[in-house]
Amino acid sequence: MKDTTRKLIEADRKYVWHPFTQMADWGACEPVIIESGEGFYLVDTEGRRYIDGFSSLWCNVHGHKVGKIDDAIRAQLERVGHSTLLGLGQVKSIELAERLVGITPEGLNKVFYSDSGSTSVEIAVKMAYQHWQNRGCRKRKKFIALVSSYHGDTIGSVSVGGIELFHGIFRSLLFETFFVPSPHPYGFDGSAQECKEDSLNKMEGLLKRYGEEIAGIVVEPLVQGAAGMIVHPQGFLRGARELADKYKTLLIVDEVATGFGRTGKMFACEHEGVRPDLMCLAKGITGGYLPLAATLATDEIYESFLGHVSEHKTFYHGHTYTGNALGCAAALASLELFEENGIIESLGEKIGIIEEALKPMKSLAYIGDVRQCGMMAGIELVKDKASGESFESEAMVGAKVCAAMRAKGAMLRPLGDVIVLMPAVAMGVELLKELLCIVSDTVENDLPGIVRGV
Ligand SMILES: *Cc1c(COP(=O)(O)O)cnc(C)c1O
């Protein structure tokens, strides 16, 4: 190991507190320190190259060091790095808002910027809440969300989150939310359609009982990412839209993970022709370069905030870096690349390649379920294939499998014992195949040995 790497690792251990990480274990393994990126590769301080198989945590779109995005950021730097949207306009934030309204489902005409997926959901929840207050429907104060959903880590977004491991400890800090079982066909006693109906019926049960109190229904459309790539049965999202309409509440769609091509279309909502009332965007919005997020709202919601200042209908929310100019410039360049490179049109072939590679894995030992929605996939590892019994979480089987892949030059990060495969949507077919070969080889040839060792 180089002396410089050793020093960096020492300083990292001494000063950096890593997210979602048990730091007591951090010292035990040798961390990889990323120094640069090149296309779809990450390069560490030892010069080792890894295929970025998880899009640098689900946000990278066109690869790293992309000329067009780099140039757009540089050009913006020549003008201004940041200026506020509180009381001032900013060129790039205006151009991007117009573009976003143009590409998102019809009806979403207003763009409210922030800087992370968590804040985009926090804002949607607060907007929905205040929308009803402003309209005089004072009882509409609660939300319906799905079990195992993930909407970010701020207190509001945690309140509509349903992952016990992450959220349980904070329960007494959170506002009360109604939870509906997620439509997860794996392990459900019945068909996928029955599973969908079961969740929708339970959602309707809550709406029947508490309809007048519900400010909105919050969902991750099509795929519950952090839950372990749970793929909803077809029609669930549309069903949720219909229920929101029937009980006159709002549908909030969190496209933070699914947006910008991940599911095979620009936005997951398009698959079921759904027009949400509020839509949350982050992760891929800048091509995975900078922290930027947007919450899009309908005119109806927007207009409920209009009035004389003395009516107190103003949305008193905003962050220092709201609508950051560098982020907006990167986002505009990323959207141009989608068009220039025909990214969405190219996805059919890539999705098919992933499907073909995943198919034979279903019958392998210790693989309970294989799920895919477009360019997002999850491979669930289990102790007992027949019963679906999980491994003890302390065994860290998922992490060990990903470590084996890393040694072969592919960077992936598991969610518990679900191996997540989320290559950048712009990744070329040949590199995608190479990545899939590493994944297949590892689950076929290394997984049984890893299981024997735990
Ligand atoms: C990642 C994610 C978030 C949170 O985004 P951050 O930028 O990490 O705050 C919210 N919702 C979904 C669906 C996500 O996948």
C-alpha cells in the first residue's frame, strides 16, 4: 500500500464519521479511498479500477468526468457559483424549472428546489399539510405510507418512512402516520395481483375510516428501493392514484430513486400514466454530480398558497443552497445528454440483457428471489430457499458477497442480504455485460463458500 493511502486511511478513521455505518467495524476492514472517476469506473488511491455497479449510490447517470457536464459546471463557475432564490431569481434555476415542467407528467407546473431527496420529501409533506390548512380543511393532517418505505432521513421524511431498523429508534420524535403493507409478492400467500389488491384494499380501509383526516398518500412508485428493491405488481400505483381521487386526497410520488430513466422510462409514473399531485426528484437530477433536488406541484396546490401576506398562506420554507446554480447547470447538461445520446431509447436492450443474466440466478442455492424493474435489480440471499428463511444479520452475507465482487473489480453495495444492481443508465452494453458476469460468477461460485464460512 502506498504511504499516502495509509495516511489517508488513518485520517479517515480518526476524523470521518460515515453514514449508515457501524464505525466500530470500520477499523477492522481496509477502506477503499476513491480518488477519481473515469466514465463508469471508480479509481482508488492505489490505482485500482472498479466498475461503478451502484451508480455511486443510485445517482450517477452518464458516468464520471463527463465532458459536457464538467464544461457546464465550469462555464457556470465563470459566472457565479451560488446566489440565493430567497428574493432573487437565478438564470439556471429558471431554465431548469422550465425543462423539468416540460418532461414530468402533465399538471406539475411549479418547481420548488432544495438539496437532497430527504428535503424534497420533507417539502412535499409540508406543502400537502399546509395546502389543506390554507384551504380550510383543517382536519387533513395525516399521511398514509407503505410499510418498508424509505423517503430520506430528516424527521418529516422519516415519519413517512417504514423501515424499522432505520426509523424505530426515532419513533417518539415522529408524527403519526398510517402504514399499509407494501405490495411485495415474494412471500405473499397468493398471486401478484392478489397481493396488489390486498394492499389497495387496506389503503381503502384506512381512507374509508379516516378519509377526512388524510392529507396525502406517499409512495415510491413501482420500486421500494431501500426496502431491498421491492417491485410492486403492475397497477398498484394507478390504484393508489384512483384511491387518492376517490377520497379527494393528494398523491405524493417520491421519484428520488426511480427518476431519470432508472425504471426504463424517464419517470416511473409514466408506466401507469399516473399524474401525481406532488413529485419529489433528487439523486439522478444532476447526473449524480451535485446535491440538488426539486419538489414539483400542481397549480391547484400552488394556488392555495396565494393570498395577502396577512393571511399567512406563504410557504415559509427554504434552504440556503436552494436552487444552487452549479447544480442547476449540471442538471441542464444532464438532460441534454439524455436527448443527444438517446438514453431512454437505449434502455430496452440493456434491460433485456440484465433480465437474461438474472434469469439463471433464480434457481441457484441461497437465492430466494430476484427482482428487476428496468435498470434497478435486487438479488435476495436467503439461508433456506424453500422457506425463505433469512440469514442472521450479523453474518453479513450480503456485505461479504459484495466484498467478493469488489475484489473482482465491481463496486456494489448491498441492502442487508439483498445485492443491489443499479448500473448507470448510460452504461454501454459491453461494460454492462462485464459487470453482470462478475455478479453471476460471484453468486454462483463464491456464495456457497461464503455461506459455509459464516
Ligand atoms: C435516497 C432516497 C431518498 C433520500 O435522498 P437523500 O438525497 O439521500 O436525502 C428519498 N427517497 C428515496 C426513494 C430514496 O431512494
